[in-house]
Amino acid sequence: GAEEPGMEAEAPELPLGCGGGAGSPAAGRSPEGEERREPSQASVSNGGGEDGGRELVELKVIWNKNKYDVKFCLDSTGAELKQKIHSLTGLPPAMQKVMFKGLLPEEKTLREIKVTNGAKIMVVGSTINDVLAVNTPKEAAQQEVKAEENKKEPLCRQKQHRKVLDKGKPDDVMPSVKGVQERLPTVPLSGMYNKSGGKVRLTFKLEQDQLWIGTKERTEKLPMGSIKNVVSEPIEGHEDYHMMAFQLGPTEASYYWVYWVPTQYVDAIKDTVLGKWQYF
């Protein structure tokens, strides 16, 4: 059982570093025959699988409430990590936002950005199927809204307004100037109809902050602040004139309608009633 002369004891197996080789029995000895050990590597290895001795680091990749334990080479780039994430999640690299202490740079290696063992890698993004699943109903809903808007009948075609508009222009209607905006005239706007088909005139008392709506029967003196909104729409076939409503309350019944308003005064009326009259 004694060791024969000239035989050497078996050299101990050494850990493999990133890019290291298996070595020969004599690789662990110095030229003088003394045993020499290589410095140990601070690597995390999976036993020399597909990464074959490269220095690995354990990562926790978190995406969409899913967690993946990944062993990845420290000398791989952020772009290569994105490819790995793609293989795990199906999320294309272009749609990934990968974060480790900020946005992960694609051109740098994990070693360069000091990724350590057990680091958490956060991933944000949606797969193409997820995007399609969300956008398709949304786009369909938008198309439905547009279709409803297209179906919406213009005010001038609605029955309640047709009975006034079908009377035609008043004989004393004021001249219109299409494509021009003018200041309010110093005289009342006249030659218009109200909802009952009676003649109506509008007088803007700026010094009193009032709008006077006059008919044959009476004159209503409305504080500008009591008018909630002004609605107007060109009259179909006579676009140089508008139909206009002053909203005096929360319901449609509170709208006071005026027909055959010359188009050049429409913007001035709106701005005056809504508190911007000082610019005119």
C-alpha cells in the first residue's frame, strides 16, 4: 500500500472563472514542482451549463406581477438581457422598459453598471397581443361615438326649429357679411325671429352689464351673469345667418332661441354675453 517512487498525488479540482479552461494535472504546479493555487473567483455559477464557465449573476426579473429567477453572464449587455427577457415573457425588446437603478443602458454590460447577485430587474411593457386587446375595443368605441355624432341631426333640421325657419327670412332682416367678424353695432340687432315666430331685437347695454331682449309685447332685461352659455349654428342653406340660443337655466326649456342672426356678429355676441365685451 505504500506509494511507489515517482508517483504524484492527484491535483485538487479548481473553480472555473469567466473564460477559464479545464487545465491538465500539471496545470496546478509551478515549474519547481511546488503546488500553486489560482485565486478564487467571486462568481455565481450554474455548474457550467450553456454559459460554460462564464461569470454569472443571479437576477430576479419582475414583470406584470410575474417573477423570474435568472442566471445571466455579468459581461453581457443590457440589449442581450432584453433578448433573454423576451424569451421568458414574450415581450419584444422594443416594447420593454428595463430598470435597474434607473433605465438600463443597452450598450453597457451588467458588470459596468454594477449589477450584483440577487439584484431586482424591473420590466415595464405590454405584449403586442395585450396592446391589440386594449386598443381594439377603444377604437371601436371611438368609431361608435363618431357614428353617433354623424347621425346627430343639425339643429336647423329639428322639427321645433323648422316651424320658424320655414317662414323664411324676415323682410327686415339685417344684411350679413360672410367670412367677416365685426364689433357689435351701436344700434339694437333687429329683424330676427324668436321661437314663437315673433319679431325680436337684441340690445346690449354694456354700461349696465345687461342684455335686453325686446318683442312687440315686452322687453326682458337680463343681467349678463344670468346667461350660462350661448349656443349657435349656421342655418343650412343660409350659412351667412345663424340660429342662436341664450341659456338661462339648467334645462332645454330655459334656452331663449333667436333666428336669422347675421354671421358677422355671432362671435361678438358670444364674447359680450360671456364677459369679454371689453375687447369689442
